[in-house]
Amino acid sequence: MMFWILLAAIVGSTIAIVYLVQRKWIAPWREMEQLVKQVGRGEQPRTFLIDGGKEARRVSVALEEILIRQRQLDRQIGERATGQKAILSAMQDALLVVDGQSRLALMNPAFQDLFGVGEDSLGVPLLESVRDPAVEQIVGETLRQRKPSQGQLVIGRREFEMTSVPMGTDNGTLTGAVVLFHDITELKRADEIRRDFVANVSHELRTPLSILRGYIETMIDDPKLPRSETARILEVMDQHSKRLGLLANDLLTLAQIESDRSTLELSEIDLLRFFNDLVRDWNKKFAAKNLKVVVDVDGDCPKIRADEARLREVFDNLLDNAVKYSNENGEIRLCAGRHDGAIALSVSDSGIGIGSEDLPRIFERFYRADKARSRELGGTGLGLSIVKHIAQLHGGSVEAESVLGKGTTIRVVL
Ligand code: ATP
Ligand code: MG
């Protein structure tokens, strides 16, 4: 009897101990295992509350903190990646990062557009994806010599300055290179225009200067020149010094209108009054060639807002050409009217006209259609480029129509 009681007590307490152990030690760790697995999969567990001993509860609290911290880190990484992506996308220059084996590691949209490669090229060697030996060579040089290298390359119709800089860890191991492609097409074009301009100006200066110098030498060498010869020489010198003066003025005007964009002094201009003033001031020159002048301002043509002094410069230049390139007894028309929703002001003449191959170029600086004739008439080819600039300053444009031998119309559309 005693035996059975003892056995029951032993079995009972064993069961109780097993039950307790199960509740306090085993069950919570099963739950814990579940929690850890969920956290590991990046899921949000319904609760971190665990039945069981103190230790298990402490661990579950710690686990919850780990999850919160991990979420914060994920968010930070996400923000950083979006920031980086935004910067890379906003960059005008194409950017490429290659690893130590010249394989594409990172690139921005500008680079993808430029070379027509997609995200799937990441990890592909440079030569296979970009297929430009010049790029491969410059990057290769950077990786081999561990020094920045530079070069220029032409892609399509644009020119690029390429800079490749080695990239490495603090302890000196090379991890790759950062490569930038900067578009220098405009820069080059501006440089070319500047060089052309300087060459043209020097050329224009040289002719009158050498003539002046020649005559000065003649007069120094032979102080006893006959009076008539001296008078003739002085006449020529006068002409050429005037020409130099005109050239200097034109250059100054060009420089001014190209530099200050803000100096337009706008006012209301009554076009009929403006044209009549103009004709009054030019009458003598018209009369010298017996030119007939017609002013034609449309009745519904409103007043315009423009810088009157600059507009005057435009018409002085246009009338100068109209007179210069007109034959005797010709006709000059000054017109103003509506033109496709804008206002067109034009000067037409019945003069020598401009050939169709020259017509598109007459607004370029120093361009002269009939070089010999224009130079003989004292032209430097700057007048129409000044006209064009002033029209553009007003937000307008210029157009030219001409038939060789029949006449020319230059229209300023404001
Ligand atoms: P500048 O005006 O500087 O004294 P220019 O008259 O030669 O010199 P632009 O006014 O710029 O220069 O004109 C450029 C060229 O266009 C002229 O050289 C001339 O060949 C041609 N051209 C301009 N206007 C006329 C016109 N009304 N008729 C015929 N040709 C013209
Ligand atoms: Mg001119």
C-alpha cells in the first residue's frame, strides 16, 4: 500500500515537474523560435508578449528592440538610396563607376542615355557594354597607374571632356574608378566663334591701317610732294580713318548689346511718327541717289513698346544698307503691320538684291554677300548682326527676303 502511494506521489510530482518545465522553459522558447523566424523573414509578429519565465520575457523584449532598430536602419538606408538616386538623376554630366576589373558598377541616367546602355549592363566589362575603345583606354590607364586621367571624345555630334579618377580604400587598395563625361560642345563652339571674331577684327583693322601707314611713309619720305598729291593722299587717309572709327563703333555697340541684357529702356513708340522722323533725317542721303521713299503703317497697327534709341540703331543700319545697295532712282519702303500675331517692321529696297546662297548668312558677324562691293562701300558686315541682336534683345527676330537684281526686304518681327 505504502508502495503504491509512494509511486503515485513520484509519478504525480514528475508529471507536475514536466508540466512546469514545459510551461516555463520549453513553451516560451518555442514561441521565441517562432518570433525569431518571423523577424528574420522581415515580418511584424502580432505580439512580443510571451508566457513564461522572466528570462524568456526579457529576451522577447530585446528582440522587439532589435526589430525596431532594424526598421530604423532600413528606413535610413532607403532614404539614403533615394537621395543618391535623385542626385545621380539630376546630374547633367554622365557618371560611371567601374570596379577594379573595369566592370560597370554604377551609372546615372545621363550615362545610360549617352551610351545607350541599361541597368542590365551592371557587372559587364566596359569594352563590351560601352564599345568605345577611347573610354576603355582612359579608364584602363587610371586603373593601371592609379592616377587620374583625362581625355576628349566625340559621341555623335557632341564633344565630351572625360575625367577618370581612381577610387580606393583608406589602406590603399584600388577598388575602381569614377568617370565623368562633361559636355563641352557649346564651350568649343563659343571658343571657335571668339577665335573667328578676333581673326576677323584683326583682318578688318589691318587693311585700313596698312594703307594709312603706307601713305604716312610716303609723306615722310617725300616731304615736298605736290599739293594736289598731298590733298589726294589726305582724302584717302580721311576715308580710311573714318572706316576705322565706324568699325570701332560697331564693335562697341555689339559688345554693349551682347553684355548688358537689362539695359533696354522701353517706351511707347508711335510708329508713324518714328518712321517720319527717320525719313526726315535720311532725306539728304535718299536725295543723293534720287531714291523715292514710301512710308506705310497699317491703320490697326498699335503703338509698340521698345527701346527707341536701339530701334533707331536698327533702322539706321537697315536704311544704310538700303541706300548703299540701291541703284539710282530706286524706291525704299518703310512698312509696319501685323504679321502672324506679332508686329513686323520692314525696310524694302529695289536694289541689287542678295543671292539665295548668301541670304541665310547675312546676319552673321562680318558676313558680306558681295565682298568687293561692300568693302568698297565701307561696310564691315557688322550692321545686320547688330540688327539681329537688338531684335533678339526685344524678344523678337529678323527675316530676310531677296531676289538678286530685284530688291531686298529685311523684316524685324517684334
Ligand atoms: P556695315 O553695315 O557693317 O557697314 P555691311 O553693310 O557690309 O557693313 P551688313 O549690314 O551686316 O554689312 O550686311 C551684310 C551683307 O548683306 C552686306 O555686305 C551685303 O552684301 C548684304 N546686304 C545687306 N543688306 C542688303 C540690301 N538691302 N541689298 C543688298 N544686299 C544687302
Ligand atoms: Mg550694313
